[in-house]
Amino acid sequence: MSVADAPPAEFFEANRRRVAEAMRPKSLAVVNNNDVFPTNADGSMALHPSADLYYLTGIDQEESIFVFFPDAFEEKNRAILFLRETSELIQTWEGEKLTKAEAERISGVKRVEWLGEFPTIFHALMCEADHVYLNSNDHPRAKIVVETREARFVRDCLERYPLHEYHRLSRILYRLRSVKSEPELALIQKACAITRDGFARVARFVKPGVNELAVEAEFDHEFRSQGGKFAYTPIVATGINACALHYIKNNCECRDGDLLLLDVAAAYGHYNSDLTRTIPVNGGFTKRQRQVYDAVLRVHRACMKELKPGVTAKDWRAFAQQETEKELVDLKLLTTAEVRDQGPDKKALNKYFMHGIGHSIGLDVHDVQIVDAPVSAGWVMTCEPAIYIRDEGFGVRIEDTVLVTEAGGVTLMPDIPIEADAIEELMASRG
């Protein structure tokens, strides 16, 4: 991301004001950056920054901590950013780190300290605070098997200061992060534009005989050349591979007559997009493939209209299932009797459509939201109906990144072909 595209400090200051308004009086909040996780030997993964820390400060450097105390007696203690102090050795091996002045310019936080000062300053502030907001991963689908940096801090804090009244910061952050501001939408739209260019490149590249990994490489080249990166591990699934929802091996040959499911999208400036298109490897859908593709597209369009403020995730999914059931009957994959006689917890369509219809997206691909909250205007969601026919050796999924408005869902990917004819026309232009 270029410096010009980064949100200004005022964006992060506004985020902090909204959090302060939701906190109880005399409350202190702490957010830690994520760990740099090890691989093997002396290797390590690239840092995946804490989305919450970034949302509040714009800082993505390892080991950073943000302490927020809006009602602190001394003004200098109301927002403090702690950074890893650099050294000549660190510069030699890892390169430049943020200076205090740079961190202040990015975040708008006036007080920046080195990490070595944290224990003393934090203890003094805890003696003044009545309430403490600690952060945790409360995403309902999270599988937490490794203790994170944030979790270690929470455990230590509870042991050292057992008599404070503790609260979950996630309840505030999830509600606020769900509604996207203009700077956030601009970055998501930039990610969508990069995704558009990647898809156009791949549509002209795909032909019988190419490997799924080569297709992934084409996306990678386009994304990185524009300052983006993969928003998530790419799914490039030819033929029956598309019936595995999170297929990521991407090592098979794309064969003549097969469909190729592409669930690949770009991230830009920490914000993500999400796209799925299903294209014919040889550039032309068969009659049966076209029938299924058009059926999924009809469900997609119906669900886009239904994605209005007030709808719940449960009701939206039920609507998508009803629309898909109709199409499955028309496609001779289900009978009306099977639909009529199905149980409430074992739906007949689960053989062909077994996942949700969409999810929030933003700083995280499966972005945070309050689980039981109805959809609101300003949310950015995905809409991703599908039909998987393992017995016929293919699956079709169509997915856009979508802005929720009062009138319904509006795609943020209007210039990415979605009609079967438009996909065939784009693929025919490969020359």
C-alpha cells in the first residue's frame, strides 16, 4: 500500500473516540499485536497484524501494545502506544523500525513509549482504573489451540490485578468494525479493483493443460505488482476438486471440458475482498454446466436483493436455502417430495449446498460482527450461493463482495464478469 492510500491519523482518532463513548467511566483498555509464529528450526512466519490494534492506531509492527484510558487524570495517560525499541543489530537483520515520531504521525497518538517502559506505566494506570477492557478472539468459528500474545497478557493481568472489574473489548470493537467508514470502503474497493485485474488476467490465461498452481501464480503476479496480496489462501479447483469447499492443494491439471472454480481475491492496505467465479477451462460452458451456472446466478441475484438492513444471518440463509431448493428441483437434483418431507435439521439440499450464504468482510476476511446482530447499512458482506454436484464431477459457486444499503446489496465488483456469456466473451479475448 502506498503512503497516499493509507488512512489518515484522523481515521484512527475517530475510531478511538467511538470506542471511548462505549466504555464505562474510569475504564482502561489494552490491545496487543499478534505473535510472530515460529515454523521449524529458526524460521518464522510473516507477522499477521492484529486487526483491532490496526483499527485503533494504524500500527502493524510486531510486539506493539496500545493502552487506552480516556478518563485518566493526566491527559498524557489517556492514550499510550508502546513500540519495540530498535537497535543496530535489529536494523542489520530486520531493517528499519518505526520511530516514535513516525508512530505518532500514523496513529495520532501523542504519547509513544518503548516497550521497556510498559510494566511501570501500566501498573500506575491500573491503580487508577476501576474497569478494564481486555481483548480476545470471540469469533464464533475460531479454533484457538495455541495461546496467543493477547491471551497470555489477559492471563497475566487477571493474576496480577484480580480485584478489578473486567470486560470484553470485543463486544465494542465488533459492533463498531461491522460498519465501514469511507476510508475503509476506499481500501476495500481498491482490493476489489486489483481482484478484477487478476481475474481478467487469469480468464485469458486458462486453457486445457494448464496447472492449477500456474493459475494461482498469475493471480499472485497481478496482485503483487499492484501492491496487494492474497486476501486468503487461494482456492483454484478444477473439476471435482470444486466440491471440496476449502480445497487449497492447487496442483492438478485443468482438463478440457471441466469447470474451474476460482475463489481468489486480493487484500490491500490490510483490507480484504472476496471473489468466486466458476469458468469453463476450454472457454465454453456445456449445456448442463450452463444450466447449473445460471441457477446459481439466479439465487445470487435474489439473495443480493434480500440483503437489507434488519435481516438476520439466520433468515438470510433460510431465504438462500429456499431459493436453492427451487433450482435444485428444476435441475432434477431434488424432488418436490424430498423437499416436502425433509426434517428441520436435515435438509435435502445439504447434499448440494451445505455452507452459509455469506459473511462480513473487512480487516479480516471472515470479519467480526456481533453474532445475533441484524444486518445494518454500511456493512460489507459476501454473497456466495453455490451448487456442488459431486456425482457429475463439478461445482459452481458465485461470490461478490457487497455493500449493504437501504435498498439491498450493492456489489463492489460491478466490472468483474458474472454472466456466463460475459465470462465466455472475456475468455475468448485471450487470443
